[in-house]
Amino acid sequence: QVQLVESGGGLVQPGGSLRLTCTASGFTFSRYHMRWYRQGPGKEREWVALITHTGNTGYADSVKGRFTISRDNRENTAYLQMNSLKPEDTAVYYCKATMVATIPIDYWGQGTQVTVSS
């Protein structure tokens, strides 16, 4: 059974850091692109970061220079290191796996809550 499980969220003060983890099972992880998305209260879901199956990365302007996406194919895990956190980073964070194919197939995790507040 395909499964993505996010963890590592929590409450942090502005300027603090968190590291989110997305652990995958049930598919060939190394053949999938991984992305992080977030959805704040009353807002639409937005893309945050991408890492391809070959390790290329991309970031939304709102997090560029503060967040770093990475992956460990041996451990079937993707990460999002979040530094210099701001209140506007408060959201539920989701990971998504996308199969490299002409017609992509997506899998989503259940999300983990990140709250940035003093």
C-alpha cells in the first residue's frame, strides 16, 4: 500500500527552526519527484519546494534562502529544513510524490501542523 507520512511539525517562535520529514513506503521512491506544499488558515494550498529524482531543487520566492529540501533515497525519506521562521509560515505542510512519466501520478501525505508564534 502506498503511504506518505509527514512528521516534525510543532510550535516554534519567530526566527526559530524546524525540520520536517516525509517517510514513504509502497513504491520505488527513487523514481519519484518530491514536493512540499503548505496551506495556511483560510488560504489556498501553495507549492513550497521541489526536489527531483536526480536531486535538482526549486523553491517558492516566499521561502527561498530560508528553507532547504533534501532526500535520502536509501531511507525513502524527504526533508524540509525550515530556518528563520516567520508567523506567515504557519500552515499545514504536506509532501507529494510524483512519478516520472508522460502522465504523472501523484501521492499525498496527511500533513503536519507548523505554528510560528511568540
